[in-house]
Amino acid sequence: MRMALVIEAPVFKDGNKWRFSDGQQSFYADIEDAEFLAKVNAGERFGKGDVLYADVRINKSRRA
């Protein structure tokens, strides 16, 4: 689904999850968009309050 997300905690170490908010709750997510990550690695700036519009795939699991 398409979502508007606020970046709460960017992570610049490869393989680690970023923390986002959808306005109701915070959650951690992987970013699979290689083009976006290449721009971030090249120094593209973003700041507090910036919103990312993303296609989000939600995988839920239940711990027993």
C-alpha cells in the first residue's frame, strides 16, 4: 500500500532498519529502494519533518 511516512531515525549502516512513523505509531522497516539509498549515500539531504511517500509491504508475524 502507498503510505506517507515521517523518518524518525535514519540509519546509514547497510542492513540496518530505519524507524518511521505513519502518524499513529512508530515502526522499523527495511528500505529496498536502491535508487533512494544511492541518493542518500551520495549525500542527498533530508531533515526533521520530511515525509517519504512509499509503497509499503507489511509482514506480520506472531511470536509464540
